[in-house]
Amino acid sequence: MNTFWYWFEVYGWASLGIGVLVGLVAFLFQWLIGLVDYEDQTSIKFKVLVSVLVGIAALFTWPLAILGILVICFLFLAIVWLIDSPNKPRLPRSHW
């Protein structure tokens, strides 16, 4: 067995799985603090997709600290949210 390809495959699948989890956690965090418009299904699908893709992309740089990866994900998602919904209030008062 070629150990390079074995570890490449293990590393790739682990990155993919953890990346998806990081992306979904980032999306759920947005949902919990009220940044997701429940009635706009296109926006929700877009944010889930972006969250998962950013999580996967960030985790392919695995040697970085997990905290740094989460910060990158949340910053990117905040920028996407601002672009996606420029006229909506930043944080609804009903959540505070």
C-alpha cells in the first residue's frame, strides 16, 4: 500500500467531513442570532451552501488552528450576509 495516497485519502475525507460540520455550525449560529430570513428560501439555501463550501475550503488548510478557521468562516459569512441583505436591520430587536 502506498502510504502517501492512503494518508491523502484519509486527510481529504476528514477535511470534507469536518468542513461540512464547521459550515453548518456557522449557519446555525447565524440562524440562532436572527440573521436568517425564514421566508426567503433562496437566501437560506445560498447561506447553507456558502457555509459548507467555506468550511470545506478552510479545513483543507488543516495545519491552521481550528479557532482561526472558525473566525475565517464567520467573517466570510458576515460579509455574505451583508451583501445578500443590505436593507435588513443588522440584529432584530426581538432577539434581545
